[in-house]
Amino acid sequence: MFRVRLVLVGVEGEVNLGYIARLAENFDVEEMVLVKPEASVVGSLRFAARAKKRLEGIPVASTLREALEGSTLSACTSAIAREDDIIRVPVDPRELASLALASGGTVAVVFGRESVGLTREELAECDVLVNIPTSEKYPALNLSNAVAIVLYELFRARRAPEPPPRRLAGRSRVDLALQYASKLASVAGDPVRAWEAVESLRRILYRAVATEAEVDRLVFLLSRVARKVERCGEV
């Protein structure tokens, strides 16, 4: 079964921070981390009710990358989703819950600032993007409401019967496949398209919750091709 790490980047409102701490208690979140908060943690305590202890001494990371260390799956959230933008191809909260069940380990769910959300650089740090489908008339959700929806789906998934075990590929194995893919992509001579290709592969592998055997076959193929290209003096 997976663990949940709730990561809040640049949270701006004391009310939201207090309410989110309560939600973390409601839905059995194991870890909660702040990244460069603008809201006062002390000021948020009066809105946290019985979740005050969660905010007292809460870890504060200097970067999102630091907050994601040790996670097996990371999911950034955004109100903006686009199929033609590599880092904005979304899954919905229920799909995230299925990915979390399959991946196991620690699943980090990242929420951004109330005013502007997460930057593109921050979105690129995550393995998948989560978008909550809403009315086109008014798509933006209050931060604490968005957190409630995502945490509920994760909580619901953890209460369901566990799926049959699968030997899923670990992050180190996926990273190895991406290293070979990057080496081959460098031959293309177009750095932007090369990055897009490798980033697309990374997100495909995580959305598909690839098994260890599947990624091993991919590593085999990419490594053999990379060696042949090296012998030809291309990389």
C-alpha cells in the first residue's frame, strides 16, 4: 500500500493552510511538507482546529526537488490541462489513485500557490500532472477544495481491496531507460525536440505504471542501439 506526502508550494493563505492541515488529518496523510510558504504557520493554527499538531514543527523545504526526494511517484496539480503540451497532459484524481495503488511506496502530491499555481519548471519536476475536471464557466477551485478532492480519491483507493501484486519498475530503472533515451536523442541535433521526446517517454512510463520487465526490455533495446550509434561515432 502507498503512503501519501502532501506538498504545498508557496501557500499564501493562513486560512487555507489551516484547513488543509485538517484535511490531512481527515484523510490519513502520512507526511505534509511546505516549500517556501508565504502564509504564516503560526497564524494558520487558529484555523487548524484539531490538526494543530500537524503544523507545529512541519518540515519546510527550500525547493520542490528537495520535497520530492524519496518519492516513488510525484504528481503536480494544475487547473490548466492541454493535450498538446507535454507537461500538461493530465490524469484526473481517480486515475491518480489507480497509479498510486500500482506504484506503492510514497506518493507525493503537489499543490501550488493560490494566485498563480505552479510554474512550468515546478510542473516539470513531477512524473504526472493531475487536473480536476470542472465547469468551463468557472474552472478554478479554491486550494483547500482541490486538496480535499484529490485526498479523498487517494483515501478511497487505500480502503479498497488491494490489487494483485505486480513487479513495477523502480525510479532508478526508469531513470536508466531515460539516460539511454537522452543519449540517443542528442543525435537528433534539435535540443528542444530531443528534450520533448525524452520527457514524453518519462510521462508515458509513469502514467502506464510500467512493470520491471517492460522497462528492462526498453533498457535492453535503447542500450543496444546507443552502443551501435557510439561505434559509428555519432554520440
